[in-house]
Amino acid sequence: MKIIVCVKQVPDTTEVRLDPVTGTLLREGIPSIINPDDKAGLEAALRLKDRYEAHVTVLTMGPPQADLALREALAMGADAAILLTDRAFGGADTWATSSTLASALSALEYDLIITGRQAIDGDTAQVGPQIAEHLGIPNISYAEDLRIEGNTVVVRRQYEDRSHILRAEMPCLVTALSELNEPRYMTPRGIFEAFRDRTVKILTRADLAIDDGNIGLKGSPTRVMKSFTKAVRGKGTVVELDARDAAGWIIERLQEKFVL
Amino acid sequence: MDFDLTREQDMIRREVRKFAESEITPVALELDATETFSPALTRKMGEIGLFGMFVPEAYDGQGLDYISYIIGVEEIARVDGSQAATIAAGNSLGIGPLYYFGTEEQKRRYLPPLCRGEALWGFGLTEPTAGSDAGGSKTTAVRDGEDWVLNGSKIFITNAACEMSLGVTVQAITGTREGGRPEYTCFLVEHGTRGFKAQPMHGKMMWRASNTAELYFDEVRVPGKNILGKRGDGFHQMLQTLDGGRLSIGAMGLGGAQGAYEMALKYARQRQQFGQAISKFQAVAFKLADCAMELECARNVLYKACWLKDRSRPFAKEAAMAKLYCSELMGRVANHAVQIHGGYGLMKDYHVERFYRDQKLLDIGEGTSEIQRLVISRYIGC
């Protein structure tokens, strides 16, 4: 079985600090990590590898520094790593990103593609399903459990108040939730081997059979118009009441504000 | 000059830190309060490769440089002294002598389970009558045909009396050298050998979740092939082992100081008194500034000593300096950290209380602060 896991390198948002003077986000020196949902997807692939001797390739698109995320995946146990990097890919929205990844994937052999549900820096949850659309393969999102039965993948998909059990024939794509598993730790030996003995295959614009109209900023139909920090509203009020009194209290406040 | 860690070392630090914070921090208070050594946690530390870090892969080690190992100990010590002690003693005192001085047969037999973290090995040096004065030791080994017969006892031996303990290296007097000085030889004694008894020691003030043993040897018979290296090498082996061990104690001091400092800084920024965070008061801020400065100095002196060792250059003087400076630094930082925490710092619900206690061992174990000063003073020609 051949599995390809798509990952994204993201800033570790738990390490983000505020500039004590200006109050703005300090990005300098923030470590980069594998996006948590993607890492769970990688762990799921590695568990299939442990069980069925699957071959696991990890694929990312990003700047040259994204090499570090792939080394981490290799240290965890991935068999091969591919980095899609080119200035022409820069500024991509989800359409251009998924087009570029799908173009690379279409030249590779796979039975199963796993992506994370969404990245913690963009939170769109679009790239995984879009890849499946580009490739014309089935997609199951929000996997909180995943197993292989014959030539099919059986996934428990998280839903608001319930779960769905879905089956798809391979080849297919699954997007993983970080609740799927606890990713393994890298061993020091694995880390050293990932840097010393392993290679990351680099693919650039020239290696892909894709139109310029589908990559990078030019191939991105969406634009960020403005980013801004939400203004802080007034502080909340904490009132300790039992459920009945609390309901009454809330209704009174809403009436005061003419909401009710 | 290059003060940057390699990408590998940096990644090891981040991964061990994540492990320590997710697997050790949540159980540290409980294990300390109940004075419990956890085999499950020790095995987990083995699975992520914290044992046998500087041992080649051929013996199931990690095949790393010494500084990577030191970073590993430092990161564990940043959250808990007991677990760091299990790692530091396991590597420097258990695995180290077997790897550096053992015969090929001894290495093949013992190193793989120790490096995988499935078993632990002790280093029996200190005796009830022999601490700083190694000359006061009384444990003897007498030759009897092809065998040797050991009699005596050892005390304060880490990792030597738990369900994972596989055996110990025991230093014993095997004769008299020219000039009347005793001849020392180290023997490997497996648990289960007749006449060998290992008893856990309880009632410790510090490192309460690590395993500490008293060892008794009553007519313990071992074959000649259980001599570590050669007869008469015991003293030299002990000195070399302690030089390396000092770096790991230094790492425990540095990591513990770092952890106490971070807790104090975090608390000081949250704690409000007289209408503002106490970190804004110079009485507190200057303590934290001193801690930050000294941590920088300590890390540099310790890493430099490791750098020398990794290049096979003399490092004994620097190791003594690093051990002394880092362990005493942790004393100062833990003291400030408790002071900054005020009344809460005295409570067992707060980790700083444990750091304050755990530090005291560092002034005493693997050569007291006084002995380190003696070593340094001899190196500088006093």
C-alpha cells in the first residue's frame, strides 16, 4: 500500500508572544511545526505502515525552510519526502495550493492520500477536499478513526452531535483531525538520521505539468482584502446563579438591551 | 566561533521538552509526594531514546554527540529532578563505564537492554565510610581460583534496587600497589547473584521519584570475566566516569535552574500586589534579571565543557567548573523562585517547592561542591 501525507509547516501559535511595547504579534524566532491535524494524519499513516508495511511519502509545498517539517516527518518514520518549492508557487490561496499539490500527486502512485483537516494559521479546511476534486477521487473529511478493510478505507467522520461511519474505495483522500491519535515522539537517533542519511526530493515549477493560471498569486481567485485585530469589547460579567435564576437574569439583560 | 546548536540538537531539545511537559510534568507532584519510582515512565523515556544517547547504534544506542545527551538531561531536569536523575545516572554511571571500559562480550551482553531503557544498571562507588575520601572504602574482592569473592557494602546508589535493575558495577579493593596504596578493580555483579542484596532507600528529601539503593555483598562469587576492563583499572575508571558524570549533574543544575526561573517569571508576571504585577517591582525584577544572566553563563560553561569532550580534548577542569557553577546556580535560582512565589512557594501544590528540595543533592552528589573546588584549585596550580 502506498500512502501520501500532505503536510503544512505553520508557526507554533502556542509560542506566539506579544511585543510588550507595541502589542503586536512577535513572529521573529517563533518555531515552526508540522500543522497538528497534518501530524495526526502522518501518525495514522505510520500506524498503517507498522501494521501493513505501507510505504509513506510526505509531501509539502512551501519555502525552502519547510525542509525542516519534512525532516521531522522522516524522523518520525516516513519513507520519503518531497518539497514543492518555487517562487512561482508563492502567494497561493487554497485553489492554487490544491492545484499545485494535485499536479504533483498526479505524477505519483498512491492508494491513500491523507491531509489534515485544516491548518492552524489559515483555518480554511479547503485544501484537502479540493485536492480530491482535482484528482477525481473520493474524499472523506474529519476522520476521528480510520482503518483499512480490503481495498477500502473505513472512516469514522466527526459530526456536530454524532459520528458517521463511511467507507470509500481506494484510491481516495481522507482529512484527519488531531483527535485521531497521539503522534509519536521522534527519537534522537531518528532526528540525526533524518538530517544525515535521508534526502528530501525537491520539485520546482519546471517539474509540474500545470498552467500558470493555476499556481501562485496569479492563479489565486481569492484575495485577502484586509487583516485586522478585533477590537476588544468590554469585559464580561460573571454572575453565579443556579440555572433557573440565571435564565431569568439573562432574559432581563436582553430585555434591557431591547433584544427581546 | 559558533554559538548555534545544530539543527539536530535544536530538534532534540524541542522534542524532549515536549515529552517532558506532556508525560512528566502531569505526574511529577504525585510521584514525589508518594516517593514512587515509576518503571512505566522510565520505559517511556527509553522508548524515546533517552538512554544510551552517546552509545553507537551497534549496541542499540542513539549514536549521538555528548552535547545532545546533555541537552536531553537538561530538558528533563527543567520539569523534574527525579526523572533527570534516572536518565543522568542511567547514562553516565550505568551505561558509561560498561561502554567505555567493558570487553566486547560485556558490551554485547549488557548494553542493548540498558540502551533501550528496558533495564537499569548501578555504579557502586560510595560506601558508608567512603564519600569524598575514596580511600576509606572497605569493600574487597579476593581471588579464589578463576573466581573472585566480594565482601562489603555500598550506599546511595542510583537505579540499583528497582524491578528494572539488572546489575551494578562495584569498585572493590583487590590488593596493594607499590607504595602501599590500595589497588582498585571494578566488577560487574548481576542482580540475583548469591549473597548480593540491593535494598531501596526511603525517606529522601530530594529526587524522591528516583530509585536509590543500599547494596550488600556477602561472599558474592563472580567469575574473572566479570572484571570491568582490567584488574587494577578501578581507580582510573572511577575518575573518568565521574568527569563525564559531572557534565550530566551540571545539566541537571542548568535544567532545574531554567525550570525554576521560568516558573518564577511566569508567576511574577501574573501575581498582583499593590495594584500591579510583582514583576514590575525592582525587588523582584532584579532577582529575575540575575537569574537570566547567570543561566546564560551557566549554559555557556557547561556546553563548552561538552564541546571539549566531543572533540576528545581535556575537559576535567571545565567539567568540575560546570558541575559546581550549575548546581550552585540552581540553588540561587530555586531560592529566588520560592521567594517570589511567597507563601505558595512553600506548598507542595507548586513545583518550585520540589525544585528547592531537589537542588540540594547537586551540591553533594558526584563530588561535593568542596571537592569540585579542590579539583579546580589543583588544575590552576594551587
